[in-house]
Amino acid sequence: MALPHLRPITLSLLVAFSAAHADDTALSAVNVTAKGYSASDLETPISTSTLEREEIARRGGQNLGDALRGEPGIAISNDSAQGQNPTLRGLGKDSIVLLVDGMRFNSAQPAGAIASFMSLGMAKRVEVVKGASSVLYGTGALGGAINVLLPQARFTPGVGVEAGASFDSASKGLRGTAVMNASAGDHALMVGASLARIDDYKSPEGSVARTGYDSDSFIGQYRFRLDSQQQIRISAQLHKDEDVWYPGSIQRHPTNPATRTTIVHSPQQERRLLELGYSRKGSGEQPLNLDVRVYRQEMERQIYAYANWLNRDIVTNQVTFRTDGIDAKADWLVHPQHLVSFGVNAWEMTGNPDRWQAAAPNFTAFSANNPFQKAKITAVGAYVQDDMRFGKLSVLAGLRYDTVKSSADSMLNGARTTGLDGTDNAFSGNLGAIYEVSPLLRPYANYARAFRAPGMRERYESGVRGDGYFYAGSPEVEAEKADQFELGIKGASSQFVYQVAGYHNRIENYLTGQILTGAAATAACGAPNAGNCKKTVNLGNVTIRGFEANARWQVVSGHWLSAGYSLVRGTNNDLDEPLFQMPADEARLGWLGNVLPGVKADFTLRLVDRQDRIATRFTRGTENATAGFVTADLGATWAFAKNQSLRLAVRNLADKTYHEHQTEGLSGWEIKAPGRSVQLAWRGSF
């Protein structure tokens, strides 16, 4: 399927709509993640996406990646039903910062999605900042940041409960969520739980084995009001998954690749978070707002390799990635036209895998095979940002300095103990401006510099990865540095809301795996793995450029049309070929409207182009082209009582067989997406 080039058409339509509605009153979404505090999107020279709770529920997403599917500039990389990672502007999980309530998730994730270590059922809001964002979020924010905001304790007298339940026919999945808020005087308490029991889902070609799992999430928060300006809080989160398999991780075993395969699974994995925070809200003509938090987050995983021909595990791995962090930030209105914000972030992540591997040919005798021991990454950064206003011109400027230190006691199962320490120092910055020609015509420009220090796996771990290659860790690799330029237009009125953006991102020292052969492969990966050897290296540079557009138009009262478009082009400048695993071009069309008293219906059409711009020299033919596809979703929501609603929806209405281009797995073995699924959901509050 070939889609027309929609960019000129989209721009023309948006400019025409701007002129038509120039006199309407502007309506603006509010975003916390883009500037670090609550701010109008229309005064922010950055491309953003925001999903409110109602929209999350309407989409029926099973996890974060599923909910963001189809958003301009966002694609999905997955290796299972549970593990679906959002990618931003062609950059994957290692190059974006994922946050929950403003605290970053840290984990050296070998399989699955770090984004799935939370329950989307409790999310109040999802905010996405697209493009380089290191000024606020430090290392890793080359592609942007995603912040999932969960319920907070509220000082609303009395007790209130919000709850929901859903069922989908593709996986026969049952989900239930409940959150309670209670408050009296200066005390506020919130507790919540979200449970899921998911079976193997069905694609149009039949049941997709090993896609079921169980998931439990619990959250709680207590707030105490010291006075009208100051509060302290204690927050806790617990998320557990059981029996998670990753069909996209199936690999051919080197002893007999024709008939023997392995698959990765996690019998149990758990995330624990404990936070202590203090906040102060300023007053007067020059208010100073302050927030300080300390936290500990632990990601504990069992990661096993299962031999399909033996029906048992031949590799076991248990590891906890622990992060201790402190964040202190403030914003100060030093002048009516200058809001200055500044902060310090520091965190330390440790990991110490305990891995045992069975030896051929009988695979009965296990021995230790630890990729690294007592690894540690320590990051400290400080930033300052000035949000300036000059009449109808808004300017945002920021500067940050980071130091990231890495160390490990050993790697290669203890074979190497020297040369493992590394330090990366980096300046990040941004300078953007947006001008209000009219409420519906606000052009902007932005330059941002970001960086990403190498992670634990890139520095220290040697082993088989998801593409079937044995990777050799490289303690000597350096941090990536990115320079992004973005031009865009945005605007909003009571009838029309839109964003259009074009960007160019050049990344120096791009971290990736390079195929080695001959003596170099034997030296890096060892003789048994020399035939399928990659080493983590810094490429000279890559370029990613793209265009995205998003618009909603109220054609008549109570009826909205929406459209979105996304185009990404990546180039490996060292080899002069397309960059590996770039998402396909995509368009989205939708309608939402009132059809009966209390009933809203919606329809979404997703059109994804064939992706044949693939890496060939770099991957030696292991990246295959992906066919284009079209999917349609149809649903209706009935508000049958005050604060009560039922929703009936059908996803993948035509029962299309497809997989996303960034689906992980060996060529031809990628897992198929779910087929037609009927979803029934209830939501209510008391």
C-alpha cells in the first residue's frame, strides 16, 4: 500500500483553517513535562502530545505503548503483548526518558518494555515531549520524554472512589481498577489498585502463543498540609507481573539452528517505589515555588531463556536494578515577564545480575555466567531555564551540565576487571521562541542539544540480543550528542486545535551494534560466537529528520474530526544508507460525536505505509521490509448515569493481519498484532 505525500496538503489545510478561525477564543492544553511546571502548550516552542484520562479510556490501550499508538511522531516497538515500548521520532527506549509522576524509570532492560512496569488503568494523564529534552531530564532524552501522571492525594473533604473494569475478546482479558481518596483537615490519603488477568490473544491467523500474563499494581500516597503554602508527602508504588513471555525474542540456538530455538520469559518481575517529598507554593508579587523529593526505585526481574526442544530453562538470570535519587527544583517569577526555573537532579543505579547457564550438549549442568558484577551508574546534573515574555513573543532558554560516571567490578563472567570505569561530562541547552500572530497562528522555532551516556548493557554486557547476534560489551564507548532543529506552527480555538512540526536531528557518536567478522569477531565475541558477532560501538553520526501534524476540528456542534500524519527519515551517514528500524509513514483519521442523548460514538482509521527504506549493509540483510496496512476502530460510550459510563468498542474492525515495522524478532518470526477484538468497559465514581 502506498500513501500519498500528505505534507503539502496538510500544511495548506492548516493555514486555511487558521485564517477561517482567527477571531475565535484560544483554548490551550496544559503540560507539566515540557517546561517542568504547569504551562500553556500554546506558549511552548516544543512539540507535545497529551492524553487525558477520558482519551486513554476511549482508546482502550492495554499499556502505555498501546495507548500512544498512532500518535504523530510516536511508533511502537514490541516483543510481546505486555512489552510495548513507545519510540519518539525514530529513537527507542534507550534514547527517551520515561517518568512516572516526574521520577525517571531506570533499568538495563534486556527484554520487554520498561514502560509496562506500571498500570495504565490508574493513569490520570500521559504527557509526551517530542525532541531533545536533556535540559530538564539529563542523560537519555535525545528523542524526548514521556511522563505518566498517576492519582495524587487531594484535600477534598470526605471520601471518594473512582473505579473501572473492562473485558476484551481477543485475549479474554479482565482488568479492574479502583482508587480511593479521603481527606479531613490537613490530612489527605489516596490508595489504589489495578489488576489484570490476560490470556493468549488471537490474531487473524489464530492464537498467538505465550502472550498472556498476570499483572497487579498498587499505589498509595499520604499528604500533610503544614500550612497554606507547605506540604509533605509520602508515596509508594508496587507493580508485579507474572508469567510474561516474549515471543519476539525467539532465537535459533547455535548448536543446531535449523531445529532448535530459545525464547525469553520472566516468571516474575516487580517494581517498587518509595518517595518522600516536600513542596512549597510561593505568594506575593515574586512567588518562589519549590519541590524536593528523595526516592528509591527497584526493578527486580527474573529473566530466563527457555529451550523449546527441551521444554525447560537453560539460562536463569535474576537481577535488581536499584535507583536512589534526589530531585530539587524551583520556579521563581523574578519579573512579570521572566519566570526562572532551576534545579538539581542526582541518581545512582546499581545492578548485579546472577546468571546461570547450562552447557551443551546435555544442558543439565549449570555454571555461573554473569555478564557483569556490581555495576553502577551515577548521574548528577544542574540546570537553569528562563521563560521570557515580550508582548506576543515568548522565548524559552535553558542550560544544563551533567556528569555521568560508570563502573563495574568485572565483566565477561569475571574475565575482565580493569578498564571498566568511565565518565561522561556534557552541556545541554535549548533556545526556542514562539510568536502569536493570532490565536490560531503561532509559528515557533527551537534548537536543543541533548546527550545520552552509555548504559550498563552497552558498556558491560556480552551476550545474545533480540536480533539474534551475540553482542560484545564496550566499556570504552562514549556518550551520544544530539543537535535538533525544529520549526513548527500551532494554534487553538473553541473549534480548531492543531500542531505542525518539521525537525532535523543530527546525532554524533551514535551508539549501536556493528557486525564483526574474522579475527575481530573472535577477539570480541569468542570463537563460538564469531559467526554472529556484534560489538557496541560509536558510529560517526546519523541524521533523523521528519515531519508531523495533528489537528482536531469541530465541524458542527458536538462533532469533531481529527487527522494526524507522521514521516520519519533516518540516515546512517557512515554507510550512506537508511538508519536501522525507522518507523513507516503513517496517517490517522478520526471522528468523535454525539449520536444520542448521553451517547458519543467514535471512529478511527489508521493508514500505515509499506516500509522498504531499510538498512542493508549495516545489518547484512537482517532488516526486512514490512507491508503496509490499514486498521479501523469503532466505539460508543454511554453516560447512563451521573459519573457512570459504559463503553463498547471494536478494535481492528476488519480483522487485518499485520505487525508494526519495529516489532522485534528474527525476520519472518515477528509476532502478529491482535485481530478483531470486542471491548466492553465500565467507569464510575462515587
